[in-house]
Amino acid sequence: MAIEAPPPAATSPTSPSLPSAYARKSTGLVRQISLTGQSVFAASGNPFGFSLVITLFALTLFPRSNFYIAMAIALVCGVTSWVTFALLSAMMPRVGGDYAFVSRILNPAVGLGSNLSFFVGSMMAAGLWCYWVAEQGLSPALTVIGAVTHSKGLTSAGASFGPTHQVNCFLVAAGALLLMSGLSALGTRIAFRVVTALFMIAAAGFVIDMVILALTSHGSFVSRINHLAGHGSYGKTVAKGSASLLPTHGYSVKSTIGAAYYCLSNTVFCWAGVYTIAEFRGAGQRKRQLKTMLGTGSVQIFLILIAAFIFLNTVGYSFFISALGGNYSGPGGSTVGLAGYVYFAGLATPGKLLVAILSLSFMGWWLPGLWVNLAMAQRALLSYSFDGLLPKRIAYVSPKTHTPLVAIAIVTVGSLAGCAWVSFSSSFFKVLGIMLLLSFVPMIFVGVAAIAVKRRRTDLYKGSPAEWRIAGVEVLPVAGAGCLLVGVAAIATALYFHTQLAFNVWVAGVLPFGIMAFGLAWYAVARTVRRKRGVDLDLVYRTIPPE
Amino acid sequence: MKPFFKRGSTVDPPRNARRLFFATDIHGSDRCFRKFINAGRFYGVDYLILGGDITGKSLVLIERTARGWSARFNDHQYVDIDEDARNALEQNIRDHGQYPYVGDRAELEALADDEYRDAAFRATVVEGIRRWIKLAEERLAGTGIRCFITPGNDDYFDIDEPLQESDVVEFVDGSTIRLDEYEMLTCGYSNITPWRSPRELPEEQMLERLNDMASGVEDHENLIVVIHPPPYDTPLDHAPAIDDEFVVQMQSGAPMLVPVGSTAVRAFVESQQPLLGLHGHVHESKASEYIGRTLCINPGSEYTEGTLAGAIVTLGDRRVLAHQLIVG
């Protein structure tokens, strides 16, 4: 019994009246999941409002970049990895992402080494998401509510959760982490419900925000800023940023390339959130996998572009960049730092109560995003344990809550370390930059696996939905080569722009290799330990010759 | 809580150790079956056990035309292919757990009739099993490896006869047999599913059947049970929930997972406490878990890709010395 769809309702190529296959009544054959169900899952894996805010940081990280062109480059680059993942998923449905692809096609030790980068990156991401609950959620929400209600107390409270108050940020972040870990431990259903509720609240708030921003003229926004922050504030902010930040004398190609890397790194990994459902709905079906992957990736980018356009059109491209660069001084001398989106979207909103509701609703994005990252890291531990790379106890599932308590505890501790690192760093960009860089490592190896699959796993590839040709050219190796090139280019670009991304080029450059070496050593140790107990890890993925 | 790593090594298993390979739910995949037969020598095991649901679920139509043969399979369209290409396609279809069904348009159109189609399915499935038995006999005869096969809930009763006729393959459903110092009890039936497949029993009857079989067991401590469905509410039995229309139920956008194993199997394992429980049925719940002293294993299934999921288990000194799940 397995949940699987009956053969597709395609007809015979020569007789439209004939089906291509008949399925008998047997366990596991089900109808397809609705498109709505699939869309909700895809969306929940990619908290959209969050993606928008993080992507808009490109404007301040790479001054004088053309955001729209950067996003277009990200879309083109993203296609290679989405196609690669879609085809590999069609070939090996339900096996579970980059770790399984690389382990089965290349080598289990390499699979562990490359996935370990993603695992470490997930815990760093969880730390970031926790931190952003304070810095990008609570702080701007309280500050903007304070601004429109003229409450110094709230403005001051907002500032106390800003980046300069590291202990406060850490405490809020740790609280958010413990809350989500606790929910995960209590049961998947409870966690799902809370996450869905938060997601829905945030999504509703975001849609209303967008409608308000679209209906608010640029002139009225300027008047509101000048009214709240003092006469001429808007113009002064723009003027302060004109020298270094704004594209007064045209856009910079170099900065646009940097921004393209940054936009790519915030949009390409949507496969991590969608491949499960793509496998589930269209297991073994190339068209469905491609539709889901490419659809989610491109729709995500188009929505960010539309939302960014609406927001920047109202707020002003130059003003927003300059404000993010620290040139805006709000009521009572308050600043917004990098939490500009929530703050200015709030200022554009009419009515104090609505400002409060919409600003606080935005916080709903952060916890679902945090939960997704925690879940990915927990899932990696379960996979390692399953394959004998970790003790079986790591995969212990509580009979009461049906949740992997040991894995949850380990990931919580790891994420707490990430949380402390972000909170007490000089800039969260340091952690964000390294985290994004690490995330490209498995993409590179998946690209290599896609190129090698025809030779290394002919049995899986030949005649499979992944053996797809366009004009006689096999798509998977080409997409894999693209995936590999994009991954390498992304890491090289990140290292080149290490100053903007605030990390040490040597540390960041060595880290992926260090983690890979650690993964290989880990595999060797696990193999030795297991062999002493009569278990041969080399057999886990070794193909039995059928002939 | 048990220690993460037990002290002491078992590099060299005791002389009386026995090794078995267990796979299940290969659903007609020719490649999986060939791998299963070869797994004996590949892993160096004494026993091969195939735990049910061995037959496929679909017929793929190959139409004979004036210019050759045409079909659609795995997102590929085959139009007017020659005989060699057709043979390769047929093998590819079989490797992925489906059955090629060749005929001219009139013969294929006749499959629209339910009765005719059911008869075609049964004949094709039985023919497939006979081919497998022949292959097993060719490859296993004289190797000293014992091969046990039981049907599962999805398998027609029509396949029992060809399985029982073999000299090499041992048909074990509903029986308790001796494996050296161990005994093995096998049941291919499952609890009731929404699909009403051929071999299903209500939980009470299932428990009764299992207890009846166990009454003849001499040594419960050395008992291996091969029961197709896994014990209820364990890591071995979680599958997406479906409604009356067989639509997967989503919760928060993700498939809602529910236990679908057998309460009878769980009660049986808890009360009899055999040494080892080998299960299948729920392909997506690959796991191993102790229920008391009983190690229960569900190796899962990936038959649609021709990948054989299985478990290698080493037994000795009246305990499970080692076990590992593999994807071969």
C-alpha cells in the first residue's frame, strides 16, 4: 500500500479513444491532490512576505544596482536548478531531495558531505528567522505604531528590539525558537495548525497592505512622512543617500551582478519547499514536476517583482534605499535600520488601529519560516540516522506525540547557537551571507549528479521520465551543467562581494570545504563503528545487479 | 533510554548466526524481482523472504499497427516502433512494475469491458508469476539459499497455485515453518483497507488467524513473524489519509499522515513477543522499531523505479545481532 496516482489519463498515441494504460483496483491508488492543496503547500514553504523583505535588502547591500534586472537574472539562473530537481524527482519520486540524489547517484559519503552544508545552513537560517522576529518583526511594528500614535513609549520599545540591543533581540529570538521547537515536539498537527494560522494572518495582512500601497499615491506618502518626521524629511533622506547609494548617475553593472546573486539566493531554494508536494502529486510524472517547480519558482519571482514595484512606486525607490542605508530619522529621532518595509508600509496605512493590526500581522511570516527551517534540519538528522550515519536513538519518535524528540532537541540547541551568533554579531548579514553560500553547495553536487546519472545509474535513467530530449538534446545533463555552473558562480560571486555581505572571505571560502571534509570523515567513522556491529554502510545504496 | 552505542563489537558473528534478506511490495517489478533473487549471493544471506504484494497494478497498452507498435509510457511516446524496440519497451514496462498488454486496436478496445479486463489482468499476472518462478529456479537451484514468498493483500488468489508448484521457491502464506533453530510464521492478509483488495480480514479475524498459527509454535523466543501489514500506530505504518473518494487529505497544505497498520498485528506482537517482525504494506513508512523485545521492520518500497528496498538481518544467540535497511 502506498499513496500513488493511477497511470495518467493520457491516451494511446495512435488512438485517441484508447487509454494508454488501465489500473486494477488495488491499495494505494488515489486521486490527485487538488491544485489548491498543492498551492497552499507550495506557498507555506515559501513565506512570500518574508521573501520580499529579505530580497529588498539587495537594494542596500548593492547600492546602484538595478533590482528588476537582478531579479530577471535570478529567474534565468533559477530555471536550471528547478528543471534539474524536477527531473530527478520524476526519476526518483518520494526519496527525498539532494541528499538522496547525491548519495544514490554519486556516493553516500559525498551525499552526506554536501547535505551537511544544507543542514548547517538550515540551523543558521533558523537562528536568523528567530532573530528577525525581534529585529524585522517586533521592532518595526512597535516603532511604526509609536510613530502614528505619537507614543514615545512604543517608539522606544520598538528601538529596544533593534540591532543595537543584542540581549533583547537574543531573548526574543530564543523565546521564538523555544516556542516553535516546543510546538514541534507537542505534535505535527498542533504545529501545523499554529503555523497555518500565522501564515493566513500574515498573508491576509500582506494583501491588505499591498492594496493600500497600490491605492496610496506617492505624493500622499511623501506628505505623511513630512508630517510625521518633520517638514522636508523625505527630501533630506533622499539627498543624504544620493552620493553613494542611489543610481543618480546610472546603474552599476557590478552591483547589479551582486544583487542578482543575492536575489537568486533568496528565490532559488523554493525547491526545498515544493519538491515534496511535487513528488507526491506527480510522482514519476515529468510534466507535473516541471509545472510545480517552474511554476512556484517563477510565480514567486513575479510576485516579488509586482509587490516590490507597488511598494517602491509608493514609497519611492531612492527614499527607500537611502532610508535602509540609515539616512532616515523618524519621529523622536527614531530610526528604522533595515526593517524598512514593515515600517514604511505601516506609515502608508490610514488609521491607527489598522496600522497596529497590519504591522503586527507581518510578524506572522517569521514563525512559519522558522518552522520550515527547523523541520528541514530535523529531517536531515532522521535521514542520517536511518542510513546508519547516526545512532538510531536520534530518530527516536515519541509514541505519544509521534514527533522525533531527540532530533528536535538537537536542532533546537544548534539553532540556539545560530541565534546567539546572529544576535551578537556586528551584522546579521554576516550569518545570512555564509548561510546562503553554504546552501549552494548541495546544488553543485546535485548538478554533478544530474550530469553523471546517465552513466552511473543507467538503470534508473533509461526510459524514465527524466530521459527527456528537446530537439534531440538530453535535458537533464544540460540542466545539471547549468545547475552546477550557477552554484559555482554563486559561491564565487558571494566570495567576491564578501565586503558587502559582511563575512570574512577566508572563513567563508574554507567553510564549505571544511564541512565537506567533516562529512567525509564522519562517514568513515560511522562506517568503521557500524562494521564492528555487523552492519556494512557501503551496502546502503549499492545497487544489486539484476542480471 | 538505551545507550547510543553498545559496547563490544560483533565483527565476527557466532557460528550459528543466520542472515536473511527481506523485501516486500515489489508489485510486479521485474527488475526488483531479479535483484531480489540475486540479493542472496550479493549479500551472502541464507534466506530470501519476499513479504507480499508481489503483483503489479497496471496494464500498459501496446497497439499493433500496420507500421509496427505504438504506446505511451513514463512520459514517453512510442510510435510505430519495430520489434526490438517493442521488446525493450516491454521489459522497461515490466521493470517498473506494470504489465505490457499487446494487441490490435480491437483487442485493446475490448479491455473497456470490466469482466474482460479483469480476466486479462489475472492471466497477465499469473503469466508474470510463472516467469518469475522459472527465473528463481534457474538462479537459485543448487545455491543452498532458501527462498520464501508469500502473497500480500493486493495479490489475486490465482497466483498461489504457480507459487506452490515450485521446487525452489517456498510458498509460505498461512504456515509456520522451521528455519534451522528458528521458526517462521507467515501471513499475507491485511486488515481492511478502503480498496477492498483480495486478501483482507477484519481485525478480530486477523488476530484469530495469527493466534491460531502461533498455537503450533514451539519456541516463541526464536520466532520470526512475516506479517504483511505493520503493527498499528508505529513508525512503520503512517500513510496519507484519504477520504471516501480516495482523495488525499491535506492539512495545512501538507498530506495528513495517519496510522494505517493493523491493531491485530500490534496486539499479536505485544502478546507473543517474537524475536523479529517483518512487515510491508505501507511503502512510505520505511522504519524499524522495537515493540518490547520484538524488532519490527518495514523496509518500504520503491518498486516504481525498479529500486529494491530491503532489510538485511543477522540472527544468532537467540537475538537479532544486526539489521540494516538498504536500497539496492
